[in-house]
Amino acid sequence: MAQQIKIKDIAERAGVSAGTVDRIIHGRGNVSQKNRAAVEAVLKEVGYRPNVHTSAVALKKTYRFSVCIPLPDDGEYWGSVKEGIESALDEYSDVSIVSRYFCYDQTDPASCRECYDAVAEEPSDIVILGPTFEELTVDLCARLDSKGIPYIFVDCTIPNTRPVAAFCADQPSCGRLLGSIIRMISPQDKEVIIAGRHRVGPATANNTREILEGLFRYMEEFSDCRPIFPTAIIGTAKSDCRNELELLLKDHPDTGLVAVINSRGHLVADALRDLGRKDIRVISFDLTRQNERCLREGSIDLIILQHPEMQSFLAVKAAIEYLIYHKRDDDPMRPMPIDIITRENIPGPSSYFNTKSQ
């Protein structure tokens, strides 16, 4: 019924003209507060959802999307984010959208700053932003706010900003979930290494900080498993990871588990295999191509999945709805599901995109 109800039916229920309903739905023209309240009450009652495709085509306008994310390597986490964006642009191809990507090295604040400067100067209708460094992101968002350019977050939320929407997993909850898993599968007489990644300078990624805060808050409640958090050991080069891990294990020979708080768990899993340490279990985040390989091989025990493709697909959809219908919730946070993936329940190919229209 929600999709079939006609504008004239809504008008009759609200006691207004069909033209008034049309102006409210499409954000055109002035409408009295009384009539707006009456129409919006009916829209909520019937669960009305406007047809994005038809309305956008009727408007005959081209929208400029700027997408600012870390470098989207194929098969890695941000490659999945880009895949979700491209799938959404294809799904809503009736809407005239020109998209431009601005990509930065997520390990380097200087690269991020340069990219953000370019985004701030771009004449965009909306920005889809995958933030990493909090201070730099707050500065960019302030510049976008001053220009009246709306923005939507994927993967992360940043305090002191005003996004239209933010699609991400609850990072402190991810940290608490990680702590719970550690307590369940890590031997009590073994040490646990919490592995991050190298970054240039002292800046810490916002997600990393929030996951660790959730993890350590959880671990403070229990005394039967005390993780060790060394200096980040995960570089982008396999050889660097192997060498650093070998040195770390010399200092911590009783390690029983390595929890990697990003999507580079496959580097640790492969390094442990090369070092002959099959006795050490591995947990990682997100089902990248290489993480899936290790999960199938058994060198990664478990993946915490944050659905990057779903996040970015829904971000594009929310951007379209905002630009066409000025749709914006009071609470911009749109929490994503957090799933646990093992070798036994690896999702099939494109499992999210097969159900994206539901």
C-alpha cells in the first residue's frame, strides 16, 4: 500500500490540494506549517516512499558527487566501499549524477590533508566522505558547512561535525565484541597481541581509537585475559609485517592469539604461516579477498564483518534522497549490523547486492 498510494489520496486524507502534497514531497515552493504538518502526518501514517528515479528524471538536473575515501585497492576494504558506491550509481542510473573520486593514503595525514583541500575547493552538490583522521576531518567539514555543501560519512563518525547521515558499525561495540571473542577462544595461559598498522606521524585513526577504547573497557571488567597492545606492527608490505612480527614474538613467545583491528589480517596470517607458528590464532576485520582466502585456508579463525559495501551503497541512496527530497533524519547515525564470519558461513558472492532493493 505504501508504494501504491497516490498523491490525490494523500491530499484527500490531509484535507489539502494535490498540488500542495506534490510541493511538500518534492521540496518545491512555500507551504503553510499547518498544511505541511497535516501532509507529513499522512505520509508517515501510510509509510509513503517517493520514487527517486521518476522524480529525479522529472527534475532534469545533474548532481555533482564528490567521493573522498582512502585509496580503494581492489579486493581490499576501501575497494569494497568503492564497489558499493559504483553499484548504487548503477542502481540509480536514472538520476543524472557526475561523480569524482578524491583518494588519499590512509596512513599519511599529509596525503589526507592535500586530498581534503582539493575536496573543499570542488563545486560539489554533496560529498561522500570516508574519514580517517579526526582533526583534519573536522576542519574539512567546517569548510563544507561554510559553503553549504552537505556531506555523508561512511565507515566512521567524527565528533563536532554535522553530516546528513553516517553509515558505519558502532566501533566501541566492535571493540567489546572483539574482547568477548578473545575471552572465548584465547587460552587463558597465553598472551594476546592487538595489532594495528603503521601510520606517518603521531596521528591515530578515529576507528582504531574507538575500537581500542571499547576493547579495553571490556577487558577491564575481566581479569582472565590481558591483551598486549604493542606499537602498530602491520605495514602494507608482507616482508615488513613478517620481520616485525618475528621480533615481537621473540619478546612474547607465549602469544596464543593475534587480533588485527583492521582488514589486514591476511598479512599476519601469512607471516605466521611463514614463521611456522600454526599454534597462534588470528582474528581480523572484514571479508576482503585475501582475508577470505585465509579464512578458507584456516589461517584466520574469525572475521568481524562491518559491511563496507552496504555502508557506501546506502550512503549514495541517502545522498540522492537528500538532494531531491531534502530528507534528513534528526539523528544522522545509521548503525550497520556487525556479523561474525567463520569458514562455515562465508557469504556468497555479492550477497548484499542481491538484496539491496529490499
